[in-house]
Amino acid sequence: MDTQGRTWTGSAAGDSNAAWKGRPAQARSHTGNPCVAAAAAGTGRMPRGGLLRASLAAAIAPMLVLLAFAAGCRPNLETTKDAAPWPLESVDPAPPAGADPGHWPQWRGYGAAGIGYGRPPTRFGPNENLRWRAALPGVGHSSPVVWADLILLTTAEDLAESTQLAVLGVSRRDGSIRFKTPVGPARGRTHAKNGYASPTVATDGWRVFAFFGAAGLFCCNLAGERLWHVELPNTDHVWGYGGSPVLFDDTVIIVADGEKESFIAAFDQTTGAQRWRTDRPSRGSWSTPVLFSPQGGAPAELIVNGTTHDPSGEGWVIAYDPQTGAELWRVGGTETFVTPTLLQYGPWVYSLSGRNGPIMAIIPGGRGDVTRTNVVWRTRNGGPYIPSAVAYRGRLFVVDDGGRAACYNAGDGTCLWRTRLSGSFTASVTAADGRVFAVSENGTCFVFAAADQFRLLAENRLGERCYATPALAGDEVFIRTHEALWCFAESSAPKEHGVATNRPGAPNEDAPVSDPSGEAVAASPSIDRPRPSMPRPSSPNKEATNEETPAAEAEHSNRVGPAAWPVARGNAQGSAAFGGPAPKALELRWTFRGQGGFEGGAAIVDQVVYAGDNDGKFYALRLDDGSKLWEFDAKQGITASPAVARGMVYFGDVDGVFHALDAKTGEERWRFAADGTIDNGANLHGDAVLFGSQDGYLYCLRGSDGELLWKYDAGDQLRCVPTIVEPWALAAGCDGRLHLVRLSDGQLDGQVDLGNPTGCTPAVCGSLAFVGTEGNEFLAIDFRRRAVAWTYQHRPNAHAYRSSAACDGKTVVVGSRDKHLHALEVSYG
């Protein structure tokens, strides 16, 4: 029982978070989340190119390679006396007062709830219930906003000298472009998977508000005419921005959490003048604020889901007064980087965060830190990292980044079912008419029943990549893919939804208009079928692009020579051990500037450096002077380190495509499509190449032609480099286990429980594998005996281990979130 008389009940004995019950925020222990969509150590995309630097030490390969990756897993429920199961509602909630069910006016619709109030189709695709498909200029992941006969989006077009941003107006009737309003060049940095046009616009029915991060906040009318622009100096984050604007009374409100300044601010809708601004204790959040209206007519609250961790290791849900910006209350316990939008259902709100981080049910209201009084129930794990869930009919329906779907009773947090959907997910979950819609990154929309038992109703395959959340406006579904905007409805004849106006009482003409910059914009044609995003080969998931490859074999030992670093951790065992003498001082040899930031490491073979950047460019450089030998355009961002062997270079990209290039020419030999982002390096074994993906599979391909030899289902995301130790591949997973997978056939030979999730690559010396976890422990695993040999924890300042270790046979060295390097004796720790 805590000091407020609240009794917490844990669902598992020996819960490592039992200390959370009734203790001050500073004393709590939570699972952390170290990165955003890729390696946390990255520099992000820089408009004028990233830098690849070579020092004397780098030229002969680093002695230690420390990488940070995300992790999180394992549900564990804690409840209070206020928690009680709620019944499954049989009908949809009524639309908010004054809402038009045919509209979808902001991110995730009315109240950012993700709920539609019509009857959208269950089955749809290129040949079923397709009203139209329209190609879009540029690239963007903002979701469609629908008002009357107009659909509103943002886009970023890569031109010769810069990336240009624009607001798009698209006809709801046929997909033709009504206007394209340029707003200027992109500014600041962003992540390869995020881009510069991710925040969704908001509209009040005659003005459109668009937030482009460091480029500022823009307003135009529904004719596409620019009204005002607010500069936002010092607004910059290495991974860009994702939170969307929301409207309150006569203001537009944004959250801009950056690395230099973080704030939430309100601006006058008519003039753009700042009404208030409040600094936030955060250095990164991609969540959209939510307006909560308490029952009984109490003043509204503006709630933001999550901050980065403060010095005590706590992340916060914070509520503000939307009239003044004053902080009202806060609840601790979120992961350190938060993207999902807060949910609201009845009198409560729900915070989900992390890669399988916590889910919390919170009673809004109060003042100050209300963690001990206002949290009704909490699961230690289960929260998604990027996709928002939906609170619907008394249930929370969650689909995480790796496709793990779950249903929770919103009243007491009980998990009613869990299943797995194929693929990786970035788009958020939406719901309407008793159905839940979840779109995977490979463009498959899963539709399942909003029920207490999982029942899949449809798998709708569009054949195009998709990160944007669908809009459910009336009886229509609008889905934005990387290539186009799709409209689906069961009725072939479009319904009348009124006419969008550019000012009160002034209707727009329903016809294409010219670009406000003076350039005419042609309407995008409506077509019957999509263009496939990637050719499908005869062999599963693989596309051959050339004939035989050289047969030269690369040899891998536990220590690499002074001029070789062929895989991410230096050798197949992941020990990151360097065989030559270490330099006494670092000396800058050269600098290479790419088009984007370099997040992954480099490989070095035969005096050539291989590395990829966030813009999807992969380079081969001379080791001695950094001059470019060749360049390959993968089209999508590269955050994984390459592997080099047998005259081939292997690497994956953020779209889940695994590439094999000729090491001498850069010509692509073959490619393979996984179902999730590949953000870590591959390893090599004979003629086989192995890598993990966020789709939860460990893949083994034939290196010469990309033929799939086997794949192993780890049950959760794999963000480490698989370590090769005959006869196994060792993979440490987000499920908190070390998997021993047979190299011969991909079958599981055994597992070792690590106690907590990890994204670190196991470093092997002898019969021991070394790996750190999110539970603040560093472990030595005797993998042949399937047992933990020893455990190390740096007390009293224990923090998570998010970097991979290095081992030379006598000493193992690892970095921790405590900002220290730890050197440990191999045998006993």
C-alpha cells in the first residue's frame, strides 16, 4: 500500500518492477528504449550531406565497436483497487458533438482517437472496392485529412539543390490534384524512415495548418493560398519531427521537442501570433498532443504522451492548460523516446510507449506528480514504439512495430488475446463499424473484428510500401502509400460531401487549380491497378539481377587483421577484437561527405571502405585517401552496417530490402525482400549470409544468388547482428532470450533466458557469449551448457546496456547508459 492508500497487485512473482509499487518517481525502475527507428548513435540525415571520417585508428579498423539498439518485451500487469473489467460494447460511440462523420479533420480523426463513424469496406484492393488511385508528387508519410470534397496532405520533393516542402489539396471525387502550395525548403535533419513530411495537417474547415519541423508552422486556406508562416528557430532533431498540430478554440498547438530546445506552444489561428509557449523537459518526442474534456464540464486538458528520460531515469506524461500552457499534472513511467499518441476512453487516458514498453491507464486531473494516485493499472511491457493503438468499444487494440497484435480490457488491463500479423508496422491502428484496421509497411491492410477473440476478416494487399495511417471518413478508406493515394468504398458512385471553402461562406470551385507559385499542376490520372513496389522473382522474395558471382572465399578468424573489418563486429564471432597494434594517438586521415548522415558502421576489405547513408546512397571509398570508387542508390535509407565477402557487399535498408552488390563495380547482383526494416548488419558463414529483421525473423540466404535457405521465427524483433559459432547462429532478441539456431537448417537447438530484452549483438570468446540487457545487467552466457555463467551490475548506479561488447579472450569491455566503459575479467566478471 502506498502513502495514498492505493494497493498495487503484481501479476508475477519475482517481478523486477515490484519496487515501483508506492515508491517515489525517482526510485522506480523501468525498461528503457534507446533509439528511434534505428541506431541511436546515428547523426541523422543532414540536408548538405553527412560526414564519414577516417582516423589512423579507423583506417586499420576500430578496436571496439559499440552499437546501441532498442529492446523491450514481456507483459506484466499491476493493478489498483480502481481497476475492474469493462464489458465489450456492441455499438460504436457517437461522434463528438458537432462532428461530421464524413470528415477526418486532423491526425487520426476527431480527438486523434483513430475512430471512424461510417461503414468503410472490409475487403478492398487494386481490383476490389477501388474508387480511385492517384499518384502523388514527392514523398511524405503524413496521413490524409478529409474535409468535405477535399483531401489534404503534405509532401517533400527532392530537387537539384534542396528538398522542397508543399501542402497538397486532392479532390475527394477522383483524386485529381486541386492545389499544390509550396512552403519552402526543408530545414534541419531527419531520419531516413521519417522524412520531412511526416506530421499530418489539421483543418478547421476553412484553414489548413501544417507543421514542417525546423521549417516552421504554415497556414493556408482551402484554395491553397498561403496566409501566414511562423519561423521556429533552434527547432532541430537528428530524427526530425512527427507530432501533428491540434486545434483548440482559436489557437493551433504544436509540440516541438528538439535536441537544443523543447517546447509546446499555441498560435493564433488567424494571424500566427504566439499566444503562449511552455518549455518541456525533453530532448525528443514524436507524439501528437491530445485534448481531453473531463466529464461534468471541467476545463479541458492538453496531454502529451512522453518525454525523454530525466536524470532520474523517468519519462513523463504531462498535462497542460490549453488556455495558458501552464503545466497541470504529470505521470512518470514512459519510455525515453515516445511516438504513440495518448488514447482516451471514457474517464481515463492511456499511455503506450517503447518497443514493448509500458501501457498505463491514467485518471486525468490533479496537480503536480500524480503517479502514485492516478495510475489505475500498468503493464510493464506490451506498448508499441511507433504505431498508436486504438481505444474502442471498451478495449485497447494494439499492433506493435513487429506485428504483434493484442487486445486488452480497458478497465483492468487484462490481456484477452495475442496474435501475430505478418510484416512490420509503422502506421497506427484505426477502427470503425466493429472492425479494426492495421496497415503493414509492405502495404497489407489487416482487418479484424473488434472482439474478445481474435478473428481475421480480411488481408487487403495493395503491393506498395506504406508508413502513413489510414483515414476512415464516412464510408470511405483513404490510404497513402509511398507512391499514391488510394480511395476505397463499397459503393461505386461517389457520395456528395459538400464543398470545401477557402473562407466562411465562399465555396471553392470543384476543379483543378494552378499552383500558387504560378506553375500549373496537372491532375493525377486515376488508374485501375497499382504499380508493384518491387519485382517478384520466381524464387521466394528474391530478385536476381546478374549471373554467377566470384567464388573467392573470405576467411574469418576471431581477430581481424590490421587492414580488414569485413562485418559489423569485425568477425563472425562478434568479438570486435583487432589483431594489430593499436595507435597511441588518433590522427584524422580524411573526411568524406555523403548526401545523408552515416548511422551504420563501415566495412573494410582490400583497402576499400564500404558504408551506406540515410539517403539510401551506398559508397565504396579508397582507404588511403577517402576518394570515391563507386556509388549505388538503394532508394531507401541505410542504417545497417555492410558485410563483405567473396567479391560481394551485403546490406539491408529501412524498407526491408537486402542488397547484394559487386564489390568492385557496385552493380547490384540480387536483392531479397524481408517483411520489416533491416537496421543491423549481416554475418557470413561459408556461402551463406545471415541477418535479422524487425519482422522477427532470422534469415539465411545463399550468398551467390540470394536463394532463401531457411528463416527462423524468433517471435520478436531481432536488432542484433547474428553471431556465428559452429554449429549455431546466436541471436539475442527483444523477447529477452538468446536463441541458438542451427546453421544447417534454421531449427532451434536451445534458448537461454536473459531475464530482460536486448538489442545487443552477442560477443563470443571461447564458450562464453557476452551480452547486456535492458534490465541493467551484463551477462556471460555459457551457450554450450545453456546457462548463465555470471552476471555483472554496476551498483549503485545501474543502467541499461545498449551497446555490444568487445572481447580479446582475457578482458570484455562494454559501455552502459551510466556513461562509463566497463572492463571485466572474462571468466568471473
